[in-house]
Amino acid sequence: MSDEKNFLMSISFSVFGMLLIFGLGFVFPTINPYVVIKWIIIVAGVIFAYSFLIFLFRALMMMKKGRKSAKK
């Protein structure tokens, strides 16, 4: 259950970050929108990828642990 919460939290954080950075473009209109879009992709992508890799790693460890207990 903890992995699912972390995964959903990562998705919500990524979406909120995208909205926040995109909203700053309206507050500071002199900012180049292409730079803002680049940073949205970088920040949201890194956070999402980190959370997704942790999720996969834990899922694989649980499967590996399950196989060992089934063989006993």
C-alpha cells in the first residue's frame, strides 16, 4: 500500500509542479516559454522517473521474496 501512495504522490507532485511552473509564466511574462516548458519536463520527469523506478524495484523485490518463500 505504501508503494501505491508514493506512486500517486509522485504523479500529483509532478502535475502540481507543472501547473506551478506554467503559472509563473503568467506572473512573469518576460520569461521565455520554451525555457519554462523545458524545466517542466525536466523536473516532472525526474521526480516521476525516480518514483516509478523505486516502485518497480520494490515490486521486483516482493516477487523475489515471494518465490523464495514458495520454494521452502
